[in-house]
Amino acid sequence: MTVHARRALSAMLSASLLLLVPACSDGADTSGAAGSALPVAEASDTAPTPTATTTGTPAPARASTMPSKPPTATTAVPRNPGGTVRVVGPGHPYKTPCRAIAAAKAGDTIQIDAKGNGGYNGDVCGWSTDGLMIVGFNGRARIDAAGRNSGGKATWVIAGRSTTVDNVELSGSTVPDGNGAAIRQEGAGLTVKRSYLHHNQNGILTGANPASDIVVESTEFAHNGAGDGYTHNMYIGAVRSFTLRYSWSHDAKVGHLVKSRALVNDILYNRITGQGGSDSYEIDLPNGGRTRVIGNVIQQGPNTQNPTIIAYGEEGSPHPGSRLSVVNNTIVNDLRRGTAIMIGGSVSAKAVVRNNIVTGTPTLISQSGATVAGNCTATDPKFANPAGYDYHLRAGSPCANVGTATPTDLTPTAQYVHSLGHSTRRTRGSAIDAGAFES
């Protein structure tokens, strides 16, 4: 058999080794989570030395702190439909992710074997290659910055367009100016899913780019922030659109759990909880924008730095067409004072606030003339286990069947399933329940 024939046969055999595991049996969609699988056919070229500039002195890596319920995979290892698959880890052609990234061409897939976790610490880089997909397999691939950074900015500095990061854990990003990030997005277009970003100065930090769409799905953010109030679990700049769904952001250090300056914001079916952290706003949208906040669990902890839970347009000069809809959320204020929704005086459009459960907050909304209907502000909504942040409704809740009809684009179609999943939402009673969950 010729050398070319042997290579072709090897590629065909490798491509066929796709391991599928069964879906969860509880009916929840957890397709965005980490799990074990085999890679598809991989590139056979020798790994080059990375060209990314790195600074900093290696430090001990931070121990991984996985989500409370690590999800399991339901599909084979994802890959781009075109391009080359470059596999990283023990027994694979590339020793570290950044070596594979340095070799990659536009549209390639980088698959990172989690069996190599521990060997990727300190592997930091930046790139401008477009269309890369970077995905972990055999569990969640883990990279701790270990005291290093790329260009004084981040663990990964992405100048390429249309990048996907899937099933990766990034931690430990710090830089001297205090504004480091796990991911610094400078190109247009980023999708992050099934990932875990924790103990960085920022989780995700993006620049302003009117051609950029940022999507975050089934991803956990925790314990990010430098403690200065200017760094956050996620900070999305003035991009075209930002979508956050099926994700969990919690325990930020002084900064916000979600901050976005996007022209369009869709914050859908998430768990956004201050818990024991010292975060400021749970959601901060300082330039307004066309914004839907639907189906979220939003909890402000007792150690918060700010009594406002959702801030909208507070910096003035809101984006053209700014309007805010807050529908079917469960909003819990364990500080027991302050305002649930604070809207800046320069925002002219009246907010729509419907079918929410709001408890522990003296003031629902600061804007006069807002559309407010179907909300449940009962002192005791009869949550299943509020001490454990479980805000499903028990039988006899005063918040059941009290919601009002909403336009199709504001009607919830899903509900968050912990951890990092979702299920279909269907009205079961005479009317939709207030809050994020149907009882």
C-alpha cells in the first residue's frame, strides 16, 4: 500500500471513531455540556513553535472548581464542516493548544484532549486566523494562565473573526494593569458554549465592534473580577448584538455579573446570582439598547456593592431605538433594600415589565409610566428552597397562574435547568405563572 493510501485509510478510520453517549433522561436539554468522546481525523503535520507573544512569570496553576453538576455530552466532538482538524494532547500531534492554533488555517478545528489537563497551564497566545473552532473532549479541556498572559491582555487574545470556543475551562488570567481576561475578543464574532471561566480579572472582555455578534450559551462564570469595580464576570463592549442563554453567572468580585454595551441584548433563561459574592449590579446595560430580559433567575446577595439589580441606560446617551422588556423573571433581593430595575433619565421609551416575581425589593422600577402588569410581589412566593437558590414554586404559590398575555417575541419558550441546561416551558394552568419557572 502506498504512503498516500495508508494516510487516506488512517483518516477514514479516525473519522469513524465518533463516540456517542445517551442524552439525559430528565427531559432537559443539556447538549451544551462537557463529556467524553473521541476526536475526528487529525492533522499529521509537526507542531510548530507558537508565535504568540507572552509575558509574565509562570506561577502555580489554580485548582479547577467545576460546576456543581457537571453536564454530560450528547454528541460527538464538534468540528467545523471544512478545514483541518488539529488534535492536541497526549498521543496527538500537538502538545499544547497554542501550538495547534499557530499552525491553523482559516476554518480549522482545534480539538483539545482533557486527558492532557495540567500540561496546558501557562499556554497563552493571540491569533488573527478567522473561523477557528476550539473544542475540548474527554471532559472539559482546562487551561490555567499560571501567571502568564498574551500581549499584556489575556489568556487568549482573539483578533480573528467568527471564532467558536466550546467545552473549555479558562482560569487565572491576571495582567499588571488589572484588566486581564480569560478571553479578549478583538475580532468580529465570538461564540462561547459549554465552558467555564473563573478566577480571572475578567471572564470575557470584548472591544467595540459594530459588526460583531457575541453569543454565550450553557457557560458558567464565577469569581471573576480584580476587586476594583471595573472588571466583571463578563464585559461586552459596543457590539452589534449580545446573546446570553442557558448560562450561570455568579459570585463576581465587586464587578457586575453581566455587563453589556451592545446595541441589541437578549438575556434569556439564565441563572444570574450574586450568592455569597460581592458583585455590584446583576445586569448592567449602561447604554441601553434593544433589550429583552426573559426567563432568568436573578438574585442579589447580601454582600452586594450596589442595591440596584438591573441597571439600564444609566450613563446617558442610550443607543438609538433603546427599549427594555423584563418578562417572566424571578428577581430575589437578599439585600432587602434598593431597586429591582433602575432606568436612566435619558431613556425615553417606556419599559415593559410583565409576569415577574419580585421579592425583597421595595422599589420595582424607577421609571414612571412603564408598562407593569402580571407581576407577583408576594412576601412569600413559596419557593422550593430559597436558601439553596431553588426558586421553583411549591404548591399553593400566590405567583401561580397570575401572568398576563405577552407578544410572541416576549413570551418565554424555555426555562433554565441547573446546571447549564434548559427545558421547554409550557403553560399548565389557567394562565402562565409569574417568574422563571412553570409550576
